[in-house]
Amino acid sequence: MIFKGKPTVTSTKEVNFVKQFIKMNILIIGSGGREHTFAWKMKQSPYAEKIFVIPGNAGTASIAINLNLDVLDFEGIKKAVIQNAIELVIVGPEVPLVEGLRDFFENDKILKFVRFIGPAAAAAQLEGSKEFAKHFMSRQNIPTAAYQSFDKTQLPAAFAFLESLQPPYVLKADGLAAGKGVLILDDINEAKQELRAILLDAKFGKAGQKVVIEEFLNGIELSVFVLSDGEHYMILPSAKDYKRIGEGDTGLNTGGMGAVSPVPFATADFLNKVEKRIVIPTIKGLKEQNLPYKGFIFIGLMKVGDDPYVIEYNVRMGDPETEVVIPRIENDFLKLLLAVSDGQLHKMDLRINPQTAATVVVVSGGYPEAYEKHKTISGLENVTDSLVFHAGTAFKDGAVVSTGGRVLAVTALGNDHKEALKKAYTSIDKIAFDKMYFRKDLGFDL
């Protein structure tokens, strides 16, 4: 039986469930806006004692304790967990999950008693391998684009499959490529050239040892986020992000230039289709295929007409979608995650702020290509009616400086996306650093 959390007021069962918990120390793994948002939300819980972040940023340093470790330093993480009496670990980025951090915890005689939010390596292949995800969807009859996958020994067959498709042509590196492994090309010869570059010239390194070639889906994108304890699920607010660097959705892909939640065109009828055709079969498939899952499932969707199709799975929350989804959740975030870790998610009732949240990402000039770092950021203290989540920042000589391509995510709430975006843009006008850039047209397609 699959249960789901329903959006109602706090229930007696929820109160009774959380009575058993006392204050605890929490570790968040990651360094971006997603992790700052997690820390900000976790800080509001009366059950949170100390919050630690590995490695964190200037934003997390103001509300938590940053630990200067690499997210793949599993032994270093183990020492940090033991030394700081950590009782709950939340993993933000995908790489530690794909590399088996949960398995590392479960196979350690001390760490196996620590609550952990994030799937094991086998389940994390939903994001770690496009081919794995496609096969999973095929087995579960989950709607997705027609596809075939190829390695370097199958180049003639790959060319033949390309020729059977109508443009544009979609090429996806099978493995993790930091968001850069998807190409959409209009010209068949260019598609063949890029396919050769991925498979033979290792354009995307190991991630491109296989390539998934997909039918192009013509529609509009959005994302749905699900919390699961492996048995039950809870559907979180939907969101739409903007990936291209240029206004009007032009230019190179980025990690995300902004997001809006909820999605205006995601009607109740459409979301009902998402739940029945995609969410329920996904949870069912994870159980049937022996892929234990405790954590977030990010489902990237394409709305084609009135029907949802899965573009991709991620095994964690998105960034910058987290910066609009989490601020709309009115629950104690720590309680929700404790319910996930203890298989009690069906005892929780999701409460959502009906307002719209919008976040605008402020980036370094030149991003997503070459950009300069260590630019001093001023004006953060002047922002009063928006939330500023740090993505690529650090403290240097008493000042906040930029350290990444995506630097800040400025989030505001409003009665609709226009009001929320107006507030965010007004707040950004108070912030400055050399060569800062942001898109001024978010929401143009809504």
C-alpha cells in the first residue's frame, strides 16, 4: 500500500510522532544555495541544536558551523559526525550519493545508527545513469521520450537511429556531467559530429562512455519534487526554473538562473496525472526493483499538450528550485526529515504557503564560461523584504566575496509570480559586486 501526506492542518498523530524527539545536531552536505536554504529552514526547528555544513559558504556560516571538508572525503565526514555527535545527515548534491555515501554509512558499525537523508548508490543511478533511468521508466510504463543508448562500438547504429528521428536531436551523456551533458541540435550533421566527439573524443569524459539519444518532446518544462521514506510519499510544491544564461531563454545552459513556485500552468488536473502516471509508478518501481529510497526525488517534466512526460530524475532537490520550494513549506522541516528517516512519512501533513515564491540568481560576469572570483559583495545588509541565499560565496578579510559562477539567489514571496519577482528585483538593486549579472526577464513565459 502506498500512502501520501495530505495538505491539512497539524494532526494529533503528527504531534505524537514528534514528541519522542529531543534536540539534535544536524549535518548538511554541500556548498550552494540549496544547502543554505536547508540550513535556514532547519534553523527554525525547535528540535535543531547545532547545524553543521560541509563545506558550506558565507551564508551558512552566519547560521551554522562550516566544516572545511570535501563532500567526497567519506572518512573525514565520518570523523566530523562522530566528533560533533551528529544524529541526522542531509545530502544536497548528487555526486556523494552516486558515489555511495549512504552505503558508507550503512556499512559502518558506528555510522549506521545515524539518520541519513538520501538514497543508496544503486537507487542514485536514477540520476547517475541516463540509461538506467530510461530502463527504469520503461519497466514501470512511465511516460518518457522514445530513446536508444549507444557506446563507442555502436557509432554506425547510433547514426542510423539519429537519421530515423525528426530534428531537433537530443543527445545525453549517460553519466554525471555537471549539468552540461545534454545537447539539443537542429542539424543532423552537427548531431553526428557531437556524438562522435562524446563517444570517441571523450568530450564529457567518463560521463560520455555511453550516450542516450532521445526523441525531442515539444512542450514546456517544470519540475515536481517528492519526499519518500521508501514506502510512502509526499508531493512537495512544483517549480519551474530557467536554465539559459540569456534573456528569452537564449545562450548557454547554466545551473539555473532563477525559479518560480508554484507553476501557473500546472493545473490540479495535470498534477493529478503526474501523481498517477509518474509518482506512484516510481515509488512502486523502487520497491519492486529493490532500490531502497529515503530522500528527495526530483522529477523533471515536459508538459506536452495536457500530458506529463519525464525528462529526467534527480536524486536530490534542485538548485535554484530549492530556494522557492522550501520557503513555501510551513512545516517544521526537521520533523519532515525525521519522518522520512524513520519510515513515518504517512504520519505527517504537508502545509504549504499559498503565495508564489520567485528566486533570481545573481552570477559572476562571464558565467557559465570563464569568470573572475573574489569580488567583494556589498549591500547584503540592505535587503529587508527578500531572502538572500548564498551559492558561491566565502568570507575574506571580513567581507563576503564571490567564489563561484552562481553567487546569490534572491527569493521573495508575493500574491503571484509578477509581484514576487518585482520584490526580488528590487532587492537585487541594493546588492553590488564587480561584473555581476542576472536575468531581468524571468517569468516571461508564464
